[in-house]
Amino acid sequence: MKRHLLAAFCAEGPMVYQSIFSIMKLSVCLGDSELRLLRRFSAQILERGISTLCRNDNLFRVHPSITQALSENRPVVALESTIITHGMPYPYNLSTAKEVEAIVRAEGATPATVGLLRGRLHVGLSPEELDYLAQSKTSVKVSRRDLPYAISQGLCGGTTVSATMIAAHRAGIPVFVTGGVGGVHRDGENSLDVSADLTELGRTPVAVVSAGVKSILDIGRTLEYLETQGVCVATFGNSKNFPAFFSPQSGFMSPYNVRNAEEAADLIAGTLSLGLQSGLLLAVPIPEEHAAVGEEIEDAIQAALAEARAKCIRGRDVTPFVLQKVNTLTRGKSLQANISLIHNNARVGSHIACALSERMLKKTLPELQFKEGEGNVDSQSKIIVVGGVNVDFIAKGKREKLVLGQTNPGSVHQSFGGVGKNLADSLSRLGQRPLFISAIGTDSHSDAVLNYCQHMNTRGITRLQEQRTATYCAVFTESGELSLGLGDMDIHGQINQHYVSRFEEKLSLASLLCLDGNIPTSTIDYVCSVAKKHAVPVWYEPTDSDKVSKPFLSESWKALTYTSPNLAELCAIIRTLGLPTPTDLPSSMEEVLSSAAALTRPLLDHLHCVVVTLGAKGVLLCGEHSNGTVDLQPRKGTRKGQLCAVHYPALAQMAEKIVNVSGAGDSLAGGMIAGMFQGRDTHSCVKMGLLAARLSLASHHPICPTLTSDSVDPDKVQPPQPWPQPTLLWMEG
């Protein structure tokens, strides 16, 4: 029965994952062997990401470069592919496609050409895939109507405006550049021939940057149809003249105009924030110096249309036929004008995408309303914390043996965690008010986070559209030890270098930077480089054994000043550096202390102090000796004193009073840092940390809500038993 229940969970993983309480109920029902299997399964979920389990990757593929750019909030520009398969002859189609992508890159954005290859919709094509589409003789023209059939038959094709909008929206790309959009065909009042581009603009929230409506169409009726569809149309520039593809003027006016990329970005952001589910058409006039002679091209268009009617060419086949004919009649002038306008659209669209990306990054949370006296935040915080924040669901059984197949007695509590948040929370309660840089979604959890963190300086938190706030579910045994944890923490990847670099001036002026292991490696590397350049101390809180190695994968770790790993995390650090570690963790106190001290020794060639947390055994400080203990204050210049390790035993705590241990280490670090900024000696700093950790152990919250400076002041608070004496161990050279 146990195996069947576990198998059912594995089969329905994504569905079960979305119900936190289902996970909790399942977790507390499993024995040791089943829990091990469940842990392995949960690790696979976290490694692969829940979204990848739910998405049908057989039909839809986003190129890794696009995924990376989107995850870092960098600007991305979608590009269609019918211009490759049906819009121009080879090799002009291929060279134009490559030139357009190069322009997008040169303007600071990432190009994402959309195409259909062997029945899979691709967002972002490799050079080989572009070349294949450009030379293919069997590629189909794929609009919304054609997608199901083309995919089911495994066909290749170029995506029209409508199909490209669908793919861009699904991938999360808000800006799409094309040559010109389809519209109402001439004589459309009789034929009812209306491009699917127009209806797509009415139901898919993507901004389409084009040279207006193709000049072979009925532009007046097209604008009327767009109005009926509720599509906002604006000309890019100082005029409202609506362009007609080859000509900057069509004789019709747009309802609005945007003068520059910033105004266009504001328009797009406003549309997205309203949730209208309709698109935008931004009409960009072709540069005058490249516009073909209007009368010559118009005569050619009329001649081509007449020939199309005579040959009974209708529907989707009209546009490529007319464009090819016009190019022949104008001796290549229309093709050159076509290429020029596409290049221009790519530049303008890239500028808009960059402006939109910058605008969305600047759109941080509205300032919280503090009580009088609380809102006077220093313009430069002395401490800056960069890390994650989670909504935690904590389940604790009331007995050590959890029985499968029945409801086990226990309790479930909601709290707010994340190592970065815990550090910022504890420091705020201890009078330091650090700036907290993090990311949350726009869901109900984010509102709960902000409400809980009103005592903190959360002006560095960005609230991201269509993202989930991180959540964490943990099941603890009766003694408070973690039995199983599951986390949906993809949003921590959004605390990226691109966002954090907005605070570079503040980072460079800080007195201490605190980082947790939840943030991307590239962000850690960036902050360490800023810290090294400006001689700012850095405290690195590893988070867990899987994430601890991030700064140690490069030379970044040499910019750290402090780190606070537990013994398992310390071993992981040393292994990352390619150094030997014990096969098994020691158990006796003497072995633990000697082993931990020896493991920290290579780190102390660059770090000032390593704080090894030992759980119930206390804490071991390793660093430069001063006045009978380790000097916590950052040194200036080279080390002068001898290295030593000092062990501080933990305060006694009865097992029945331990609620959970998830925030004890963060509370310890917060208390020590607060003591350092109060100018206290090392003994007092450690005592403050141990008192804060004891409060955390007895609280349902990682950081005890009653934590104050007075509650951890060793001069005011006496533990039930006298403070145990620290033990000093000397270290070699």
C-alpha cells in the first residue's frame, strides 16, 4: 500500500504539488524508505522546475538563449518568419533575417525569430534553422488557423503575424517586430477577405511594431476594423500620419502617436497592467531617404493587383504574388525599400523593448506607509541584504513515528522565511533597518509578504508580473528536525545581475553586504566584484549544501569577508575547491571541533572569519586571534595575529519547547551582525546571536516576532544557567 500511494504521488506530481496540504498529508504518512524515495522525487521536481513538467515541450520550444534572457528580465524582440519563407527570394530572405537579428543584438536586445520546424513551434532559431527555412521549397504559411494542422502533420513553415503573436505571448515576449501587418483586402466588403492578423491583435496582448498596413490593402477599412477589435493604434514619431508600408503617409491618421521609445514603452506597460488581453499596433514610417517613389510603386501595385485578379489568385496567395510582381516592375526598388523598412523597424522595436525592460525593472513596489518615526529611512542603508523571501507552510508531527495510511496528529502553521528575508528581518528588529533586495510575484502570497514585512525596508523588492511568490513546505518531526521540504522558488532566479545592478551605487557605499545562496551565481559574482572594487565587507549565508558552492565556483569567494556554513555545508565548500574532506562527518565534540577548524583553514587565507554553526553543539568562530577570541571587526590590511578557533556552546533548550530549527542559524547571524554594528566585543556579539537563535527555536516563525535589542542584550538577559565558557583552539599559520 505504501508503494502504491507513493507511486500515485509520483504520477500526479505537478497536481499534488499545487496542494500544499496534500503534500503534507502524504509526507507524514510515509516511513523512512518511502521518505527517501519522496525526497529524491522532490529533488527532481525542484531541479527540473514545476513549469517544465506541466508544459508540452514536444510542440513548443523556446531556445535556451531566449529563456536565459527572459529569466534575467533582459529585452527580447520576437520576429516572424513568413518574410523568410514567403516574403523574399533566396538569398535575400536569409541575409535580411540575419541582418535583422544582428540589428536587434546591436541595439541591446535578444532576437527571437519564430518558426515551425517539423511540427514544433520554435521561439528562437539557430543559424542552421534559419538557413533551412530560407531554402525550403515546401514550407507552408502558418497563421492561427493553420497551427493545429501544421503541427499535427509535422510540417515546416513561416509564422505570420498572428501565429508569431501567439508564440511570443506564450513565451512571455511583449514586443514583436515585423515589416507590415495584414488587413482588409481591397474589395474586402464583397469578398470578406480580412487578415487573421487583425483579429489576433484584438485578442493577444503583444505590441506589434510594423511599417503600418501593407500598401496593397484597404487601409481605411483596416483601421476601422482594428477599432472594432479594440486595438490601440499609434504612429511612432511626431505625426499621427498612418504609414502605408512603402510610403510614410497613407492619407489616413492614427488615433494616437508616441514620440519616442520611452512613450511607446509606457503605452505597452499600461496596456499590460490593465490586463485587456488585446494587442497594440505601433506604426513606424519608413525613413524618407529609403522610401521608393510613391507614384511608381502605386502604379506597380495596381498593375500587380489586376494581374492577380486575372489569374484568379486569392486570399493568402495575393500578398507574396503582388510583392514579387511589384519588385520586378520597379526593378528591385520595392525590395530595397522593403529591406530598409524592416531594418528600421528592428531598430525602433529594439529601442522600445529596451525601454520597456528598463521601465519594468524600475517599477518597484509603492512605498509602504510607516508609522511616524519609522519612515525616516537613511538615504544610504549601512547594511544591504540580497536574497530570497518565501511563504512557508510548516507541518510538525506530535510523535516521532509517523504512521502510513492514517491521519497523524500534528499542527500546520504559515510563516514567512527565506534566508535573505530572515537576515533582513532579524536585523530590522534589532535596530539596523537594512535595505532588502529581493523579488516576489503578483499573487496573494506577495500581499501577505508585504503586510508581514512592514517593519522592514523593502524598497529593494521588485514585484514581477505573472510570477509566483516563492513558497516552501516543510514537515518536521516532533523534536523539530526537518523530515521533508518542498519548494517552488523559481522566482529567486529573477534576483539577477540586471536587476541588482540598479543598486550599484548603494552597494558600493554600504558598510556590509549580506548574500544568501538562493540568488543566481552570476548575481553573487557581480556583487562580489562590486564589493572587491569598493572594499565593502561581504557576509555569505550559504542556505543549504546544494547552493553553498556558488561563490566558490570562481574567484568570487576571495572577496567574501564572512561566511556562516554548518559542518555539511563547510565540507561542500571544501570539496568545491578540490580539497579533501572527511568521508563521514564526525560525531564527538572533540572530533567536530578539530575537523571544523581544519576545514576552515584554507578559507582563512582570504576570508576574515568563518562562523561554523553546529546546531545543538553551538557555534565555532575561526579567524584572527584578539583578546582571547576571534576578532569579528573587518581588518584593514594583512593579517597580523595568529589564527584560532573559539567554540561557544549553545544555550540549553528543552526538546518540548523546540518548535522548529529553520531560522535558528539566520537568527544567530543576525544577532552577531547587529552586535558588530553596535560596537560590541566578540563575546557579546556571539551571546546576542545565541539568544536570538534560542528565541527562534521556540517560535513558529523563523525570526521570532518578539525579537528586540533588549531581548538579546547579554547585559539585560540572563539565561536559566550561567553562560558556558568558550573553548579556544589554536590553528597553524
